[in-house]
Amino acid sequence: MSTERRNGVNVDASFAAVHIGDRRLRFMQKDGSFPVAFHKVPREWSLYLLDIFTTLVEIRWRVMLLVFSLAYVLSWLFFGLCYWLIAYVHGDGDGDVDGPCVLNVHDFTSAFLFSTETQATIGYGFRGMTENCGAAVATVTAQDVFSCLLDTVVVGIVVAKMASARKRAQTVGFSRFAVVNRRDGVLCLSWRLGDFRGNHILEGVARAQLVRYSKQSQGPVVISYQDVDIQNRDLVLATPALVVHKLEPGSPLYRISPEQLVEEDFELVVSFTYTGDSTGMLHQTRTSYTPADIRWAQRFQEVLRVTKKHYKADYALFNETTWVATPVLSAEQCDRGTTRPGLSRSVSAKRARRRTEEVVQQTHL
């Protein structure tokens, strides 16, 4: 068990309080993604094509650029083929007395170049349309309209992808761990939330759910969800905020002690939903905590310091915790005033740390 001494206090550097390792696949990854794979989805491709805009926004940049490049090249080839067929049928290369449909278009290569110049509005002045062929005039008109529509779609998707809520969500983060300690005489579970950008979020809503996974030997997989009450659900995120859940009657963690936490198999899914002040778009940042991510008898180090002109937030301490005097009992046991032989209700930070490490060692044995 390695610890570091910082500012006169012992800071746990590598110990995840009373749980060693995850016992199953996480329901939600730490980055907020879900390890869910879909198989045999009915009408899978048709569903993606019906919502083609969302599909193009969600695909990777390199795939999107490949799709748009192919769209432009294929449109140039298609309209170039149309110009070449019109010129071939009209006999532009045979010295027709009525004059050519398209000037200086004699083969497919020159027709492709004319198509590119028309759609890209280059206008070199060497090739051009005449009024001799109505079909050629209609083709140019159709290509101009198609070019405007294609440019609109490309610009709209690129802007939507650049302003994606996922990118803004990456600048709002949760602490890597959650901690359990006493607050106003009550055991509380808390985690930290912060905005890493200068243009701060003015308002948002925090939520939490406890997710449990169970599977019978020959039965279905059951995933249950239970809402977790949060104090001060509406947050102003100008500075790092602490999200607090009281371990009181009605809490799904009320009867869980540090020793029992070792055997628990749940996941605390937390989220923060807010509106970006720059774009006005709705964003959501989320993560999850397993029992391995919960540190008992610890608290977060202070990150906020007040000076004459500013509130200074030190994000180097955003994930740092320190030991604090906390009962190594469940909240229910604390409320009843019960103790186990040889264990007092309120212990010092040093004893809390020692007792927690003993629990982990017993788990290994």
C-alpha cells in the first residue's frame, strides 16, 4: 500500500479503499461509453439510411471525409458522362453546322473537366455551354442545383460535428474516485465535478442511479436501476463542486459497511446535464463508480483558494484524497449506535486507514 505525504497529510496514492478489482464487465466505462454490442438488429442499414444526417455526424472524421470526397468525385463523373453523351449524340466532333452543344468538349476527359469546372464554379473560360442543345442546358441547371444542395449538406454536417456535444463533454469531468466520510454528523458518499474550460457552465443538473447486474444459472440477465437522491441537484459549475449523497434510511447504500462493500456488485452511474453557454446546445457528461472506485474514510483535498481578486481552483488536486476520521461501520450501524467487539464507532484517520487495509488483506486470504 503506497502513500505520499503532501502538505503534512498522508494521501493515498494507489489504494482503492476496500475493493480489489472489478468482478465483472462494467455497465458503463469511465469515459461514459457503454460496452454494448448489437446483433441482428432488424432493418439495421435501412434505419441508418433513414437518419442519414445523424449517421454522418456520428461516424469518424476520416470516414466522413471519404464519403464526401466520393460524393463530389462521383457527381463530377456522372455529369461528365452526361455531357459526353450529349456531345456524342449531337455529333459535336463531326463539324455539325448547328454548332456544338458544349464548346471544346471532344472526349470524356474534356467532358469531365467541364463538369468539374461547372460544379466548382471555376470558369476557366475555355469550355462553355451554348444554346444549341436544350438537354445540355437542363443538365447544367441540374448540376448547379445539386452542387448547392451537396455543399449545404457538407457544411451543415461539418459544423454539427465540430460543435458536437461530446467534445464539450470532454471538458467537464468527474473525479476518478468517490469517497465516504462524515458530513454534519452523517455518513455521506460524495464525488467531485469540475469544468475545465474558461467559459464556465452557469447551470446544470446532476443525477445518479445505482445499477445492479444479476444472472440466474439458466435464467435471463436482469439489470435493475435505482435512483439515488442527491443534495443540491442543481449546480452552478463556476468552481469545482462536490456532489453529495447522504447514506440515510432509503438510500441503497444505507446498510453497506466497508467489509460488505467488498462483496457488493453494483455500479453507481452519475451524470451531469447542462446547456453550453457558447453554443446553446444540450450536453451530458457521465461516468460510473464501482465498489473498487469508492474510498472509505477519505475526503477530497481542497482545490479552491480565495485571493484578493480571484477564486483560484487548483486542478492538480482535483482527484487527490486524504484520510479522515470516519466510522468503519455502515450508516445503519452508526444510527443505531451499535459496534462490533473491539471496534469503536468513531476512529481516527490513522486507525480508519489501518482498519480498511486489514479488510482488504482479509479479502485476499
